[in-house]
Amino acid sequence: VITFSIDHNGNDLFDASPSHTRYRLNTSFTATSTYAFTRASDWQQIFDAISVSAIDSGKVTKSHGTNNVAIGFTEYLTQGTTYTVSMTDPGLDGVLVTPFSAKTITTMEKVTLTIATNAGSYFNESEGLYMLDPTFTVTSTYEFNSSDKAIVSSCLQVSDLAESGMSKTWVGMSLGLSFVGELDVGRAYTISMADLSAIEAIDIEVFPSKVFNTVENNTLTVRHYQMNIDNDSYTLYETENLTRRVKSDQTPPVKTYTGFSSPPTITRNISYNSANEINYYYSRNSYTLTVNKNTGISGTSGGGSYRYGKSVTVGYTLSDGYDFDKWTGDSTAATFNMPASDVTMAANAKLHYYSITCNLNGGSLSSANPASYTILSSNITLNRPTKSGYFFMGWTGSNGSTAQRTVTINSGSKEDKSYTATWSTSAVGKYNNENYDLLITNGYTFVKIFNQDVTGGYFAQNESVILNTGNKDSYLYSRLGIMQNLKTSAETKYVFRLYYPEQTARTNIWKQTNRPQDETEYNGDGSRYADGYEAISINSTGNNWGGLVKSISGGSYIDGTTYIVYWWYAIATYAYYSPNGMPGPNSITVSKVQLWLATDANKFTFP
């Protein structure tokens, strides 16, 4: 079965009015053929003839034959011509061709002409006139394939009603183009469209004549200039373009701008054929900036007179011991643009807090030291820390590298302070306005009550001199006579430390009930120890060591050889003993010896 069909856009209705009944057809049509066979081997060439004939005399007839059925073809038609499309019977055996009746198609276009006229805006009712732009535009629209644009001879006429014989005509316009006709200001015109009915197959909408009146006017340009910030020249700020009637007096109002003084108004008569311009110049106002200072500010800067909008920066100078806090008043910023008013502001400061850092270095305080101070603070004396088993030697740091037990931060100081506590197991204390060497060891605080260095001499056999002589740094020094006053209150007995600077490993520490000068050597009771003797740390036991007693040997005032008549461990030696000068511990002769007594640290003051 073979089917032929014509694609003709469905004969869409375009204009149903009696005088404009036309249908639109695409400018081409396509003949397609379909076919079927009973067997795959029955492929057969079919010859067809399709004739496209113009109805009008003298038009071209186009026909096709001996085409392969499966191939479609397209035939282009000429615009504005009516055609008949028909199909001939191929007369091929064994093939059924669907009957196809002839069809008549008419092609056409639609052209629309439009006048742009400003919509006849009302201008002056008393004169009955309407304003029209001094130009008008005629545009045409159409519907064709892009390859079939036609040239249509048209005639559009613009007649001058006010002046006989003046007309403007355009002929031979290409459809789809636009053109502009220039009208003279202040004249009345009739615009009409010529009869284009002679053009075949073209339907043009009826366009009635229209009459327009133009009114004479011109533009008034008003420019507003503002004075610059940094000089007296002016910069254009705003422009107005006003439409005003020719030969009329016009006085446009001035503007009101913040921070500017407006100029007087200007009147202009509107000219017909020249530019109409008015320039207004606005002077920039100046305002006063006052910068005050409050406590902690020694001076300010930036005050004065400034133009509106000027960038202003204010400054300050701090007094010692203060930090800047903030700006207060009409402005709270250090940099700002001058407003349209006077400005009063003030610089404010707050006390600077300087830090006080105390490194106790293992110690503790019963009352904490302040963590900070200001330039207005009173004198601050640092509290002294304590540390078990150590003497507080003083603070080092902001006060220098030499330890000071008393450190005072004077009023008016203005720097951060940092201190470190220093400690020692030995110190110098003052008792009854006299300096004593102190030492902490073996759980006791000892005070040196005796020193002899035989390189500096020997004691005389004078008990009153022996008991109290010299000073703590002397070769011959003794406070044996006041040891009862220095004795620690924590013990009922005396606690002694016998020390040999040349034989430090021979040190003995012990307790006994009586002072050595009050203890009798070899009292006949059979005991070889001083009364109430208790060993604490004994490193020398030879030569009948048993504490210290008053000597009966005649070589020293005190010795540590109890029970027998010898004077080893001698204290306050009278004469040379070979080879080093004094009998010492364990049959060792020495040249130096010290005796220390357990005491209470609170008996002493520390400068």
C-alpha cells in the first residue's frame, strides 16, 4: 500500500472578515510516500508523477516522475500565487495507491503599519493643543519564510496642513524596515497610508488618517554645584532637565543640601533655538570642633574649624600612669567626617594597673602581697614569706640582683614589678644589737656561740674574757657566758653542734643538761658522759667522747674527754698543741673549731 500526503499547515484561519479572508500556508509542501509488500523479496520500484500547477495563466508548472517511492521531496511555492496540487495514477500492477483529490492553496502575508506619536499627551487645554515628538516612526511587520522576503511598493504620505504644497512621501519601502519622518515644531500634520490594493495576494490592514498638532517647547537644564571640601572650587552634584515652553520666564527653585548654604534663585527666558541653562553654586559651611581633656590626659589635638564633610582626626597625650579609655561627647570616634553642626568631645583616661609578681620559690605567705598597683597607690612594702628549713634572705628582681629582705614599692612608681624570694640554710641575725651567725641543719636552728682559729692566737686563762669576747668574725670569739639566753625554748636541754671547718666529717650534734662550763669532768660517779647526754648525730667518739665539760687538764677551758684527764675536743685552748695547734676529735689536732647552740629564730631580727 502506498500513501501520498501533503503537509500544508492545516489551512489555519488568519483573518475571517469578509474582505480579508485569507489562509496561511507554509511556503513549501512535502509529498511523502509509504508502502508495504507481502514478501521481503518483493522490492519494487514504483514510478509516480506529482504535478504542481499554478492556476493563473502564465505561471510555471512543476512536475516530477520516476522517483523512488521511499524518497520524499519538497516543492517551493512562489509568494502570492494560488496553486493546485494533484497526483497521477502510476498504474502499476499489484500496488494499491490511495486516491488523492486535488487541493487549492493560496499563500498570503499580513503587513501592519504603526505610528509612534507619544500617545497625544495633554499639554494646554485652553489652546486645544497636544504635544507630539518632532519625529514619528512607521514600522511594518509581516509573516514570511526568511528566504522569501518580498519588496512591496508602498506609499506613505505626510501632509503639512499649515503650509500648502508641503508633503513628504516614501515609496518602495522594504517590508520589515523602519523609517523616521522629521516634523517641524509648531505645525499640524495629517499622516495617511496610500492604497496598496494593487499588490497581488497581499492583505494590508486599513490605516485611517490621523491629525497631530505639535507645541513649541525647549529644554531647561539646571545644574547644582557643591563647593569642594579642600578648596574653593565646585563640583557638579546634580542635574535637572526640565521641559519648558519657549519664550516663557522660568525660575527653578534651589535645593536644600545638608551642610551647604543655598544660593539665590535665577530667572531665565526660554530660548527657541539655543541652550537654556542655569547653574546654582552652593557654598560649604564650616563648623567648630572643641576637644576637651579629663583626668589622666595632659593634652589634646585636633580642635578647630572644619568644613562640612572634612575628615577630622583628634589626638591626646596621656599623663604618666594612665591608659586611654574612650572619647565621649558628640563624637566617640578619633576619626570622623565633620557633621553639619559644632562638635564638642573629650578624651578620657583610666589608671594603668602595674603588675606585682612574687615568685615565692617554694615558700608561703601568711598575708598575700598585692597583685597590682597604680601611680596613685600608697607605699607598698612586700610581706616576707617563710619556708620550712630555710632563712628568707630577701627579694631579688626589680629591686636588683642583691637580695633585700625589705622591699618597698614607692608611691608614684610606674612600672611592672617582679620579685623572687631567695632562701638559705645560713643567715646573720641580730640579738641585743649584735650580729650572730645562724644555721639550719638536722631539724634545728643553730647560733654560733664560739670560734677559735689558732692562726690568730690563743685564749688567756681568764674566765670572764673567755665567756664573752670578740665578734662573730674574730679569730677568738665567745658567747659561752650567755648561752642560756640563746637556748631554744623547744628543748629542756642544751643542744650543741661541735664543728671543725678542717674536719667537716667529724661534726657531733648532741644534747646535755648543763652548760659545759657548769659540767664537772670525772665527777666520780663512774659515768663517762656529761649529765643528761643524748646523741643526735655523732661522727667522732674517740678519746672518751661524752659531751662537753669544764676541763681540769689545764690546756683548755672546756674539752670533750670526760672520765679521764685529757683535753681532746678542746674549746678555748690556752697554748699550742702539736702539730696543728689544738687537740681535736679522735686524736686529730686542728687549728679551727666552732661551737653552735640550738636556738629560736624568733629571738633574732633580720635587717
